[in-house]
Amino acid sequence: MIGAVTAAGILAASPAGAEEPSGKQLYDLFCTQCHGVNGDGWGLNTGDIRVLPRDHTEKAEMAARTDDHLFKAIKHGGTAVNKSNLMPAWDANMTDAEIRRVVAYLRELCDCSAD
């Protein structure tokens, strides 16, 4: 059985002493397949799913979500926040600190903060 793929393991090719992966690097690694390289919800997997992924560039929609809400959705998956079960839980792949960096990057994508 193969264990969980972790961000640290994937990004371990960085030189020793390198900085922790940025929120953008983590987003690119784990999120773009569904949410798209621009965060607009049009990733490679959208042709195979009925419910389109969240558009992270949609300012009003993203501003309506607290950072804690976004953290919970990433850590525990879509069903944890009453959203699609197609959104996986990433807690086996990213640490809490890494998830927080992804949340911060989501705020950059939408150019917004939580209301």
C-alpha cells in the first residue's frame, strides 16, 4: 500500500534549507487540476464532474467565506462545509501551516478578505 503523498515529499527536491512551499506552490500542486491554473474553476478535471469547482477569483463569493471556512474545506473536504463530496480532504497531504498558506493564496486570487 502506498502512503499519502505529502507536500513535503513532493517538494523535497528543493535544496536543503530551502523555504517552506508557498501557498501558490501548494495550490499549483494540489488544486489546479480542478480549480484551474488561474483559480477560475476551469481545471483539467472539470470535463469529468457535474458540479463545477469554486471559482477562487470570484471576489464577492470568496469574500463571503471566512478563512476558517476555507481552511475547513481544504483540510476536511467539501462535505465538511456542506459542499460537494468531490472536493477531497487534504489533511493527509498538507500540514495545518501549509493549508493556512493556501488560504492566504486564495485571498490573493480573489483580491479580497473575508467579510
